[in-house]
Amino acid sequence: MAEVVVRDLVKVYGKVLAVRGIDLDVPDGSFVVLVGPSGCGKSTTLRMIAGLESISHGELRIGDTLANDLPSRDRGVAMVFQTYALYPHLTVRDNLTFSLKLAKMSTDEIEGRVAGAVQALELEPYLDRRPSELSGGQRQRVAMGRAIVREPEVFLFDEPLSNLDAKLRNQMRVEIKRLQHRLGVTTIYVTHDQIEAMTLADIIVVMKDGEIAQKGTPLEVFENPASRFVAGFIGTPQMNFFDGVLEPDGDGGLSVVNDALRIAVPQDRFAAGLVAGQRVIAGLRAEDIVPLGHGLHPADAAGIEAQVMLSEFLGNETLLFAQLSGTQFVARMQQPRWIEDGETVRFHINSDRLHLFDAETELSLRE
């Protein structure tokens, strides 16, 4: 196992700056997830760590070793790809042993390593099958097994679940997390799926336009997003945003006001530098806009009425897509009932959970 340290990492393709000088520390034994939209530089960063892309500028250390110019095979990393990358003409057993035989390991050592991976991933029934005879989930387990037998210092995963159906993705997510806990191997995982990021990560690194927008634990990033971008990217459904201006509320505090609503600003959540007249963006998650009588009633709430344009029944909850004076938002109904399209519903806003972002910089105004 090893710590991975990246300093001022840059990747340039011609005139395109794909990764813009990022700094990142991946502690020994941790599970770090790089997440962000397509083209944000997360896979390029992973491939530079793996040695599959050259580093244009900066420094990469794996353990105590400067790895910038090390061949991929000498970095102590093993990568699991989105496309599985199995040899189609070889059996599962041969896929698992191939790299070990190339390394001229003894038969006993190869058998010991393969036996451990087979047991961990429950691959025993499939050892004599070829990849074409396996399901997508089984192939992904073989790809993981091929990485495990190398006993790397660092696991690298590049969107490994994106080709699987939803049910299988959920199952494989649990398997990957359980396996990483058991092995304790430093793991860097790339995905565009923020649910994968939230459920797998010890540390989330949110990327945008080749830069790190925020890094922290899943709870820190969810509860205290550093910018409107992070707030909108992390969380399902996406956070609701309302443009507004800060106005005095008569009690020595401030409220966010626009044509559709007024929301009191909780003074303990924000810096004392807020001033009346300041243009802001208010953010509220769906669970903090509560349909009257169908969820936990906030203790200190502003009430609004809005027309529901569409509802999505999800079994244990319903998402209501509503509109208020031209502003659209999503609310979560925790005690579902049938809602007709066009029905007017009264909502309570949990102002204690309000997020505020500067209208120009879109950075958080939290202390």
C-alpha cells in the first residue's frame, strides 16, 4: 500500500489545457473518488497516475518514489477499465494468471494469489469459461480479480460500472467497497455518477474544467458545497436555486427576496459580512421544500403556494416538479399521495438549511 501525492499536475494536448495544475493527496489505504462532468479532466488525471498518459508538468509520487517517468508496470498500480479489457480467447483462470506468468512467478505463488482473488470475488464457478460466456457483472469481477492478483500498492478504477444495468451497478458498488475495506489498498476511482461517489468515497474530489472545485468527505461536500457548481452536481435531485437580493427583515437579520418568495437567512450559518442589497443565489435541496402535511414540518418555515407541473412516484417518496412565478423547483414528498398535474400545493421552506452563493462569483457565502 502507498500514499499518492500529486503536485501542480498539468496535462496539455496541443493547445488544450486538460488538467490545470491540481494538487491532491491520497492517504495510504483510503478510497478517493474523482467525480465531475464529462471533459472535466478526471480520467486524464487517473491515466497520468497510471502511466498511460505523460505528465506535461508537475510531480507525481507513489509512496516514496517520484513516478513521473516510471513505466506503468513499475509504478505498483493496477487499473480496472470501463471496458473490462479481458483477453477474449483466454479462460477466466488464464486471464487471472497471465500477468503473473509474464512476471515469471513460481507456480505456487501464482496459485496462491489466484486462489485469494477467486475466493474474494466468488469466481470459482467461472474459471473455465471465456469472457463471452460471462455476464457484464461477472466480467467486471474478473477484471477486478486480475488487478487483485498483482497485489498492487494502488488500485485505479476508470468508470468500471458504467456499462452495467442499474441493479447490477448497485450490487457491484457494494462489492467494490467491501473488497477495498478487506484489502485496505489505496484506491482512486473515477466516475461521473455522484451517487457512486457519495456511497464509495472516503474523500470526494469534485472536478470542473481541469481543476479541483472541492475536496472533502461526502458529508462535508454535501453539507457545505464550496460553490453553486458543487451544490448542483452533488445531491439527487439537483439543488434548487433562486436568484434574489438580501433585504432587512425587521428583526436585525436579513432575508433573500425575489418576486416569488422571501426566505430568512439563518445568522449562524453565514459570515457577518452579508449586507442589504447584496445579490445572491439561494440554494435549497428538495427535502427542504416540504409539501404541507406530507413530510417533516420545519420548525421555522416560510410558506409558499406553487403549481405542480409533474410528479414522479418513487414508492417511498414522490418528487414534485413545481413552478412559482416562473421559477421552477423540485420538492420531495416523504409521505406520498397522488398529485394531479396542475394541482396547487402549499409548501414549507426549511430556512435553517438554506445555502447562499455570491451572484457574481457563485462561491459559497458560508463562514
